[in-house]
Amino acid sequence: MSFLAPLYALGALAIALPILFHLIRRRPKAQAEFSSLMFLTQSPPRLTKRSRLDQWPLLLLRALAILLLALAFARPFLRSLAQQESDPIGRRVVVLVDTSGSMLRGDLWQQAQQQVASVTDDLAANDQIALLTYDSVVTSVIGWDDQTVGEASSQAERIRRAMADITPSHGGSDLGSALIAAADILHNTAESIEEGDVAAGEIVIVSDLQEGNDLIPLQQYQWPASIAVSIASVEPAEKGNLSAVVLPQPVASGDSKKPQLRVRFHNTSDSVNEQFMYFWEGGKEGEDRIVQVPPGESRVVTVDPPTGTQHVLRFVGDPQAFDNQVYVALPPKLQQRVLYVGSQAEDPQSGLFYFLNQATLGNARREVAIEQVEPGGLPADLKPQQTPLVIVADVVPSAAMAGLKQYLGDGGHLLFVIDADPKDDPAIAASLRELSDSPSLAIEEAKVGDYAMLAKIDFQHPLFAPFADPKYNDFTKIRFWSHRRLTLAEEDDWRTVAEFDDNDPALLELSIGAGRLWVLTAGWQPQQSQLALSTKFVPLISGMLEQGPNRSPLEASYAIGSEGALPVTPPCELVSPDGSRREIEADLPLEELKQPGVYRLIQSGVESSFAMNLPESESRTVAIGADQLEQYGLQMQRSESAEQIADRQRQLQDVQLESQQKIWQWMIFAALGILVTETWLGGYLAGRKS
């Protein structure tokens, strides 16, 4: 017999109480003074053996009742010999090893290998273990099918050999998805395992748990209550880290309009340094710069890149060198032209071209020349690559119409502006009908009171997407004194991008071949509207220019492990940072590019480049605590040795046995029966004595 709460058995010592009560001899209550004895010394009455312990049956019943009550509170249970000799319940353990970029710091990977070895050393013969690694992708290294129960040493050796072949990557840390994958493995295999053969699942995380871990997937996951999580953490010898990111939009510097880069430096909150030095790899002596970044703060600095398109920005001053370089790929500067097709106005300042010519459409990545031609002088061989945007504000002669259609079909973008009453020039409608192949298209002058405003704008459209932020989406200050009403057939494929507050279309779009035709039903000069004088005008025209065919499908920089794919047009050759080359036949998933550096993509003889860098989140190296994982419902537990686990399992087994047997209930019933018997016997003996 065993006890679940053995300390309650000490209550059996209360048996001494009835024995003590039996030994106490009561003095007579009534006393009388007697003169002849008052001078004698008092002495207790002499007790005989019979007077010290009488009523033995009552004493035994009372002692037995107390003994049963004490044992009942101690929760006894019977552990059979077979149960004592049975093996402890086996564990199912998933070891989740972090192989993300932050594990490249110092000796963190060596610490991780030691932590995994510690887990495998504690394996029992009937334990089962699986090994998963994760960065931005979860990889199953050893699963349940790769092992045999009962061979603990072989499992440990297999895990060690696998760990020796694994090295950290440069990818991000998606800990949330990794935990869900591990939990699903434990949950889905539970039904295939014989009941009672293994215990509830356990997950051991071997990681530095840096705050850049992605835990968002856990928000939508209901964590199983039967799966516990423990952390085998690794820590660097020195804390603190500085990171740098090149912001996507370069800026033009001064008169030279040489592109400059904006670099954001961030210093972690546990850093002890705040002064760092940065420089371009291969740069001249004395060109290094100092940046002051207090712990926990960021600084944005503007830097001049050297001549060329591929660079490496390095910095020093922090104890972690794994992210102290940023690869930069600068696209060559584009030479573009915007062609305005329209007659010269008598008063230049009352025409569209005057305000278009004032717009600054060039930036650090392109130079834009704005030219005006008469409708009759429209070039016949317009190429979208050199002229990504054509603006038409006049009647197009039939002889030039074929050239414009060909231009649209080849991917050109054309803005048709109707800035005059169609009654004054009915041929405007005819030109637009012929250009768009919309025979039912009609134009008339809209009746406008004081003014009209843009009331319904499609901010999902690429032209207006930059204005979607609430700080920029207010168009109510742009007033239109007049505009035209465009009537279209329902079957036409026009898309309304913006409407006036009287429900007339303001800007429409029609796809023609590989190009796009936009129609603006009002002019932007002050006689027509306040559009050209507003801050929205230049971004709107620049947006049309950006949609042209010269827009590179490649970004300047990607993070390793990012989702998506590089658009590829065969034949295509990819040159990796280490100089290796390979032919690409289809769109290339970014997940396949795991080496940081500058890549070159050669398509149809045209070379473009892009940079792959460590994810910014990996540089956020401050460690998080287990409490942040508990916020997502995870059942955390501390790491235990095999002996501690076996002891815990034995305790759980004892609780289960005691709960099944419930011997204490029978002891309570027996104690109550004895007390009833004792009461009856006491009454009977007292009556017989009297």
C-alpha cells in the first residue's frame, strides 16, 4: 500500500488522546473540610491497575476510528507488483532548432548543438524524438518514421549526426509557423500511437529567441493543452547590435542630381556603444563617417554611393559582425521623354503644356524631357521604351492615328485630356472614338454650378495608391470650374478611376494591347481647375510615367527568404554573388536565393542587378522571455532531467491509481460505523454499571 499524502498519516498519533483520557483520574467534586486532617500533607489517591485503564473495548474502538480517519486523509492506494515493474510512460519530443541569421552570432550555433545533445542524452528507451529546423521555412530533418522505439542510443546518435551537417542560414525567424508545425506533428500522430504507450507531447525550442521572431501566426492558432513547450536558450557573450537598412527611394543631391542613399541605422536597447563608423567597401581612405545612435534608437543618414551600380556598405563598432554589411544595387539612370501632342496656345500660360513643362518628373533614377509637337507632327515610330507617356490634348489626324494605336499596342501609355467644350471642336469625340474603338462614345459639356470636386477615387488603383494614406487622400481642395461628361456603352471595358461629385467620370482607363489609355475629362490649367496648382499634380503624372514599360520588374533589394518570385523572360541567366551562373527558364522563387550579395540577371542581352540582404528583423537581437510565448496560450514548462521526468510521471501514475481505487471512501464509512458502535457500547456499559 502507498499513500498519496503521507503526512496526513501523522494524524494517527491522535490515538494517544483516548489513552490519556483513560489514565486521568477525576477527583471528586464534592469536598468537605475535616479538622483532624487539615494538618496532614495532601497525597493523590493510589491507583490500582484496574482503575487506570478500564473499558478496554471502548478504548480500542475509539483508537481504531482515529486511525482510519488519519489513513483516509492520507489517500491510500494499492500499487500492484506489475505496475511497479512496468516501464515509465514514453515521451514524444520535438526538438525545434533555430537556424535563422541571428544564430550566426559568436558561438551561438555551438551552444545550440550542445543543447540538442543534452536533450538526446536524457532520452529513455521508449521515448520518441523528432528534429525540425526553422528559419523562414520549417524543415523536417528527422521524423517519427526515421526511428525505432526502444533504441535510445541510436536515436541520440542519429540526431547528433544530423546536427553536425546543419549550419545556420541567412533567413528570417518564423517561430510562430515552426511551433504550429511541431504541434501539428504531435497532434496528428497521437491517434497512430497506442494509448498509454507514450505521454503527452513536448516541444523543446533551441534558439536565441531574439525579438525579431515572427509570432503572428500563433494569433490564429488554438494551442493544444496536452502539448508543453520548454526553451533551451543560447546567449551571446556580448550583447548589443547595430543594424543598417538602405531605404528604397534614393534622393537626388543638389545640382548634380547624383542619387544619394538614405540609410537607417538602429541600435538595440541592450547595447553599450552609441558611436559607430561606416564606410563603403573599396572606398578611399578618409571617406569613413561616424554616426551616433543611442541604445534603443534609430538614425537616418544620407550617404553618397561610389561610382558604379554594385556596392557594399560596412560599419564597425558593435560586438556582432554577422550583419555589419549592406549590399546595394543601383539601377542605371533612365533617359525618358514625355510627348505632349497639342497646338501652342495663344497665351502660353493658359495652356496645358505650360504647367506640364513646369512639373519636375525626373528623380535620382531617371531624367525626363518634356517635348511638345503639333498633332500633324506626331512621330510615326513612337517607342514606349523611349517615350513611356504621350499626352494628347487635340484632334489627332487620321494619318497619325495608326501610329498611336501601334504605340498603345506595344505597351505605351497615353493620356487624352478633354479641356474644351466638345461643341467647339466635335472632332475631339471622333478622335477618341477611333483611338479607343468605342463607337458609341459621346462627349458633352457638363453643367457645373460653382465648382465640382473629386468625390469617388479608387485608391486601389496604382495611380492613386500613393495617396491612400489618410494624410494625403484629401482631394477636396482641388476644384474644377468645368468638365465634360463622357457617355459610354455598358459593354465597353472602360474602368472609372475617379468621379466628380455629380457622378460624372473624371478619369477613365482602358487597356489596349499591352498599353493603357487614360481619359481626363477636365483640364488642369487654372481656367479649368486647380489641379496643376495642387500638390497632387506632379505625383499623378509621375505615376503615369512609372506605369510605363521601362518600369523594372525587379526591386533594388530583397530580404533573404522573402516570398514571391523574380519575373523571368527566357532566355535568362542568373549570376550569383560568388560568380556562379545558371540558366533560368521560368519565374524564380526568391526562397531559392539564400546567399547575401548582389545578383545579376541577364535577359535578352539586358543586364539588371538586385541585392539580397539579411532580413532586418534578424538584427533585432534583444531576447524575449517565455512570458511572451505564454501570451499566445502556449503551455510552458521548465527543462527537466530524465530522472525528474520519470519522477513526475510516477506521481501522475499514483494520482491516477488513487483516483481509480478511492480506498479512502471505504475507510471513512468504516470509521463512522465504529463510532456508532462505540456510542452504543458506551451507553450499554454505563447503564449496566448504574
